[in-house]
Amino acid sequence: MRLAAAAFLTLALAPIAISQLTFSAGGLAEIEGTRVVFQSAVSPADFWEGLHKAEASSGTTYMKGSDAVRFFPDPLLIRIFAVQSTASSKKKISEEFMKGLHFEAQWKRGVNLRPVKQLALAAQSERHVSGQGDVWVYDLKLDESEVPLDDHLIVDVLAADSKRILRMSFSLHENELKSR
């Protein structure tokens, strides 16, 4: 009896690992002699909740509950945060430079790239000052239907002169969340 109780308590108190799929990207760029960290968030957020990967001999299937999911949502909204850390430099990046940033996007399957059919800069913020440093926010809207979940999204961050500052590669990956 004691052995069974000890085994139960060990299992009951052990951390539980939950695998969750996320679709995100980020990177570090040098702009005007200072470092800028780019991070992203992709929505609609409820699309990613409960999405998981099921491996079978026939290949990978993405599931949400008992339903198979084959495609990304349309539209796909991407919020990109550009953060200039106050720790990296005392020099401020010019507002003009940051307002001149624009974006190009392509879908990638294997080694083949194809342009996103419709990409729009839906919103762009002014400089915000936070405890982390200066922050700019860019909202991108991608309109394209029936893009398979196995595809990767490549987003180039370009200066006003179209020089590439950063290439971000979005792909579905598993994050293990531990509870308890």
C-alpha cells in the first residue's frame, strides 16, 4: 500500500510536459551603429491554441482537438517589434530611418520560394520609450488562402533604400510547456 501511495504521489507531483506549436521568428540587426532586436507575434491567437502535431507513417498531420488543420489562417497578421536596447547604445536611431522600413515576404517549401500574394503594412507606430529601450511596432497583414502549415514564411526587413537589414524565418515549432 505504501509503495502504491508513494508511486501515486511521485506521479501526481511530477511536472507535466505539454507540447504546443508556435509560429514565430526574430533576430538581431545593426542599424545606424546600434543593435536592434526584432521579435514577432502572429495572430489570430486562438488559431494556435490547442494546435498540435501528430506523426504517423503517412506523414505529419496538424490537429486541433479531433479536427485536422491543413492551412494557415487567412488573413495572417504579424506584429513585429523592433527594440533598441538602452544598454546597447546611448545613440538613438533616427525616427526617419525607422519610418522608412518596409517588408517583403515569401513562402518557402523545401528550397523553393514564392512571393506572398498580398502583403500590406497595416499599421506602424511612432517611437515608444519603455524600460527596455525604444520600441517601434509594425503590423503586417498577409492575405493568402490555402497555405499549407508545413510551409515557412520568410520576412525581409528592408531599409528605405531596399537594403536588407534582417531576414526572419517563421516556421511551426514545438515549445514544451511544463506545469506544476
